Amino acid sequence: MPISEKQLRVVAPEVIVTDRPCANCGYSLRGLQVGGVCPECGHAISRRARGPRYSQQLVNAPLPWLDTLATGATMMFLAALGFFVLVVIMLFVRPPALLVITGLVSLGWLGGVWICTGPRPAAPGSTYDTRREWMSLRLAARLSQACWPMVFIAALGALAASRAGTSPVITNAAIIGAALFALGAVAGLAPLCALLAHTTDWAEDSSLAQGFRACAWTICFCGFVIALTILNGFTGILGGIIGAVLAAIIITLIYIPPVYFLWCLFRFQRMARWAVWNHVAAEARLDRFRARADANAAMPRPEPDRPRVPPARPR
């Protein structure tokens, strides 16, 4: 079979034209060829970058801010994971100690939310004030998530009032207060997800940003379905069949959205830690470059050879 001209054509090696970091050390591979090795660490350059790829403005953010963001993101993930496990346990057993532990976990969640909803750093030389960015949404997220500790304080008050045999009015008031605080806390997850999506958009992780937006829409949908179910339970206006369908939807949504939200929080804290590691690696690399430059500058340079002038011949 004859070889076509297309098959004979020599394909030029692919050259990386973007600021793509090395998967091992974070060195910029721009201008290098795919299939080669990183000049900094010798790691093979694959066709696609391994691991997450975020913008340089995230990696180049101040290290104290990155450390704080990573700490807050880790606190949010661990608190959400612990909260989910404790709530599942309380479906079967309800000792008062679990309420106390869950309340302490909610304090860790509030601390992580407070950290991660802070203003992002401004670009060097920029006059844009990031502290005024989405202030109302930031305030709504922080105040609403402060309701979580109040939920468990009110629940402990209702439990104590019930065991002490006080007036049912006090017990019912504490239960209603816990329910209202829980409603405000759950509703506040929507602006929180919107803020986290804004941060990940700034880091150019569009996939994670879409995940947080999906969590926000799911929370709104769950709240609407729960409200309809409660309304139907008290009034029966929607009928028994529709009420059963809504109850089945609620049972399904109890587990799926929290698990997906946990996955998004895990990716968020991984993004923050990735940025911290690459920032430190970049600073260390710059220090090595400066040390090499200083060493080269300190080395004595040999004097250039002077051209030898032949002696003049006698006339």
C-alpha cells in the first residue's frame, strides 16, 4: 500500500504555550516540549497535566492568606464530615452527650466558614477593594451559619426542660426555637455555596465552582420540598399521593446532597493545600535561582586574552 503524503509528513513535537506547572515541583513548563523532562526536577512532561490546574493568581497569593484559607477549608471539611456522621448516629440513639459533641463540631464549622468567607487578596498595584466584594452575601453566610450552635443549645434546653418536668410551653418554645435556627442555618448554605463558587471561579477551577452552585440550587429545592411537605402534613391540601411522593423525595435528598457537598468541600481544601505547596515550592525555587546567580556573580571572571602583537622587524 503506498504511503500517503499525510503519513510522510513529520509531526512537530507539541510545545506547551501556557503557564502549566510541573506535576512534581510546580515549575512552569511554558515553552518546553511534551514528552521531555522538567529542567527543575527531571519529572517527565506528560501530554496532560496531572492533578488540579489552577491559576497563577491563586498560587501567587500571599502565603499567610493561603495558609489561613487551607486551615479554614480543612476545618469546614472535617466539621461537615463529623456533623454528618453524628446526625446519622442520632437517628438511632439520642444520648445528650451527642448533642454536646455535635454543638462543639458546629463551632468548628462556624470558624471554618468565617475564615473561608473572608475577602480574597487584591492583585499587586490594584485599586479594587476586595473587602467590599459581595459584602451582603458574606454577612448572610456568616450570620446564618452562626445559627448551628444555637440549634444544639436550644435542643439541649428542650431536653433539659422535658426531663425536669417543667411546663410544656417552655419545652415547645425551645423546640420551635431549635427548628427556626435550623431553618436559618440550612437556608444560609445557599449564600455560602455561592461565595465558595466565587472563590473557586477566581482560582479558575470551573468544575468545582459549578459543583458549589449545584449544591446551592439543591439546597433551595430541598427547602421548597420540605416546606411543601410540612404544609401538606398540617393541611392536607396536596392530597395523600402527592404527600407520599414528597416524602419519598425528602428521604432520597437527605443523603445525596450532603454527600456531594462533602465531596465539594474535600476538593476545596485540597485546592487550598495545593496552592500552599506550590507557593512554597516556587519560593524555594526562586531562592535557589538567586543563590546560583549570587554564586556566579561572586566567581572571578577570567580576563580576556589580549591579542599578541608580533615584534616589529628591524628595517
